Amino acid sequence: MAPHKIVLRFTATTSDQPIIYHLVKDYDLVVNIVKAKINPHLEGTMVLDLDGERYEEGIQYLRDQGITVHPLTQEVVRNHDRCTSCGACTGHCPANAIYMERPSMEVQFNGDKCVVCLQCLKVCPVRAMEVRI
Amino acid sequence: MKPSNHPASPGQVLIPAEDFLLTDKRCVQWRNIQTSSVKKGFISCQGKEHEGRIKMGIERTYAEINARIKTGKAVVLTAEEVIGKVREQGLSKTAAEVDVVTTGTFGPMCSSGAFLNFGHSAPRIRMSKVWLNGVPAYTGIAAVDAYIGVTEIAEDDPTNSNYPGEFRYGGGHIIEDLVAGKPLKLEATSYGTDCYPRRDIETTITINDINEAILFNPRNAYQNYNCAVNLGDKTIYTYMGTLKPQLGNANYSTSGQLSPLMKDPNFSTIGIGTRIFLGGGTGYVVWNGTQHFPGWLKDGDGNIVGSAGGTLSVLGDLKQMKPQWLRGTSFQGYGVTLTVGLGIPIPILNEEILRYAALSDEELHAPVVDYSDGYPNRKPGNLGLVSYAQLKSGKITVQGKEVPTAPLSSYPKAREIAHTLKEWIQKGDFLLGEPVQLLPGPAAGLTGKVLENK
């Protein structure tokens, strides 16, 4: 089964705690931090790929700490009419969901591998990558 | 070139007169010439030097090619297809068969824009400021003429005040929207004159409502371009895209073996009046582009490994172009521009022209340039040359490090342009324009001037 993609929201009192350490150490979970951000009010947002046998226990631990947990429901889609297959995005996708097919040099997008980091939306020169909620 | 059976001095080969084409056709008295003098492009005849070149196999004229196009007999290959053909059967045989090679490129070209004439309102206005969808156009020309440049942005665009800026909409998008037939808000103001009393107007236009819309791009089709990297410690946002620190990625922006000016590096066929594919319609080369400094790219041993520096000034009626070939484009942290589809047919007038038109990605190179310090501070030099075959493979090696590559110019679209142009020519719809004057080539030795801060 593919890892769960989840969004965590930290308050100012939880954002400085070693939460991820405990997920790994105490619950033996495999963690991939896709995106992490702390705003000027010290509130944090983190997008995670999370996997492991004790996944449910790990989620309960997060909730017990006062961290809100939501499944990642955003989805990145490619507007085929706008995409020119230039390839500018291909160097920026951390999940290799966007890649160049060779030798045709056509850009391919595999939505299943997308971790919704939204990097492609920013680097696409013709704004062909869009986000759906 | 056939060796003559006339007696020759030691170390000299004589060439039949008919194989040497004189630039000055008035001298016809000589019979045989020395290869040593021919190599320099001159022959001696009765004490006078004459300019010319050796005839290399097949020779064609524009008139002959156009006659074949009109009867549907012209043999046309794309710049990609011709490479395999020459590898398979050699230069001479291919030159004897192929009349035209078509090229294509689809990349961001910032020196682009359109002249628009809006028609006159009642009462009339001499527009001194014009905005289209909030984006200013240049009006320092006649009453209701304006030039919308593709890098123009709205006056209230936050630009890089929220770094890196998004630059979502600008002149390039205006041109795409115009060509797509979308209505645009037109605002104009004026100081008012006796003959043009009106002081402001706000209305809506489409491309069909206005008199002329002429795409006029002062610098397009850059012959070659830098492969951009970042040697610095932070991500940078450039017109070559987002570059990750410490050689995190490398961006390049030409179609390599399909790129028009790399396939005619001597400017032997491209000149004023060359008919081209422009923005999905027909356009023309009207002059050299700005910063036109054509030259050769040489490796450390002085071998030619490509060409660089040439540019074109092109023009065409925007009303017959298509939005999928003129795309409003945004570079995060840099600005807006227009991605332009452009393709040029290269007439195979002789074998020499084919030799260049058949150059492949393996033989064409680009310089790797640092955009964290080298480029912005105009420091000379580069980080080495890489071939387009390497660039297209997805990784290059710079300073011993493997760096992933990505293009900013679409190779599939460039290929589609070359194929479209090929179809137009094969159908007899598109005749070649014989230049009334060729553009300066590498032999002209043009180089750039720099701006001194006096």
C-alpha cells in the first residue's frame, strides 16, 4: 500500500517539539517530509508521506499532542491545452512525478506519484499545472 | 569537384573552370585554377584576382525550387529527418534529392511585441497613454497606434516586492489573448488637442475590431543560448528559470538540431524577405535582430563545435496567427514574456548549405554559464561546452559534478513546427522568399559593445 499523504498543523506550542522524532522512534514509522513551513506566529504546516504497521497509533499520538491531522486532498492536474512540453518543470519535481520521456522529449505527469508540493505550479512558465481541492 | 587532366605544377591541382563559380561573372577567360588560391575564395586570371567558390555538386536557385513547390514536386525534409538521410546516403546524394530543409523552435523570446491600430473614436482622441487589460502599451507614435511589448506588466504588479514575484500576467499574455479572439479592456488618456479633443476612453476590443495587429519582434530565434547553472549558495530566479544552488540543475533553451540559425550558420540563405512560420501563420525576416553578433563556437583546440550569436528581426500579420504558437509566459522572480513558434525553410542551394543543415545534436554545443555571478556581473568565460545530445540526455557534467538538465524551449513543439512548414511547402501553399539582401554572417566579425557608466 502506498504511504498515506497527510497534512499536519502545529500550534505555536507544538511547532518546537520533536514530534517527528517520536513518530520514528516510538512508532517505527517511515517518514518523508514533503513540505514544512513555520509562519511568523510560529504556527507550522507539514505535508508528510507516512507509512508503517503502527500508522494508526502514530496518528493517535499526533492528535494527543494537539496536532490536527488531515488527509491531503489537494490534487495537482496538468492542463494539456496549456502545456507545451517545454520541460522547465522536470528539474524541480522532488517525487519524479513529472519527467521527460526520451527520446521524444515529451513531458509526462504521473499524478499517483505527486506529493502536491506545488513546485511545478511555480516554475511552469505557461501555468499549465493546476491544483484541485 | 573533378580533378582536371590538364598538366599541373607539383603540389597543385587544377580545377575545371565550370566548377569555380565567380562572384563577378564578367571574367570568363580563365580555364584552370589552383586549389591553393581557390581555398581562399579567389582565383587569379591575367594578373587580376577574382572572388568565387568551388562548385560543390548540385546547384539550385530559389526560382527552380519554387517552380518545384508549385508543381508539388519539391522534396522537403525537416532538419531532424535530414540528419538520418545524410548519414544513410551521404551528402552529395542527399543534396541532389532534397530541395528544402525545414527548422523550428518554440521558446521564450522577450524581444517581441505587436503594433496595434485601434481606429478612431468620435470625438477623436490622440492617445498618450494606453492600457490593455491594465498593461501599458507604448504610444509615442501616431494618434491611435500603440506597441504592446511582451515583457510589459501592469503598473500595480507587485513584481519582486514579494520575492520571488509570480508575474502572472503581462504583454505576452495580452498578445496570446488577442490572437485567441478574447475581448480586452482598452483604456486611453490624452491631454486633448484641437484636432483630437477627447481626453479619455474606456472600451472593449477584440483583434477583429481593430485595424491592424502586426507582430514585430526585434530580436527572435537566437542562434544558440547559454546553458544556465547556479554556482551560488541560494536558489536564484532568472529568465533561464529557477536555478537551484550549487549546480542543482542546468536549464537550456534552444531546439538544437532543429534550431533555425544553427542550421544556416553562415547566413547563406536567411535574409531580408525570407518567408517563415511565425506564431502559427506566415511571417518574414525583415532585418537582423538586435544584438546580432554571429560567430562560431570553438573548443579548446580551436575546432568549430557550433555557432552562436545570430538573431532575427521578424514580422507578420497577427490576425492570421494562432494562440497555441504565441504563449504568454511567466518566469517566477523574473517577469513575463512570450513563447514564440518560429520556423525557417532552408533552401538547399548547394551541398555546402546542406552540410550545415544536417548538423546533429552531437555536433552542436552550448556554453555552460553561471547565473549567480558570471552572468549578472558580465564576467567573461564559461564553465565549458556541452553538446545538445548531452543536454537532451538529461544530465551533464560541470566541474566534475553530474547536473540534471531541463529545457525551457519545447522540442516536441519545435518538431511540430518543422513538420507543419514541411506540409505547407509540400502542398504548394508556401513559396520560399528569396532574400533581397542576406544578413551579416560570421565573416562580418560583428561583436557586442558594452555600456560604460560614465
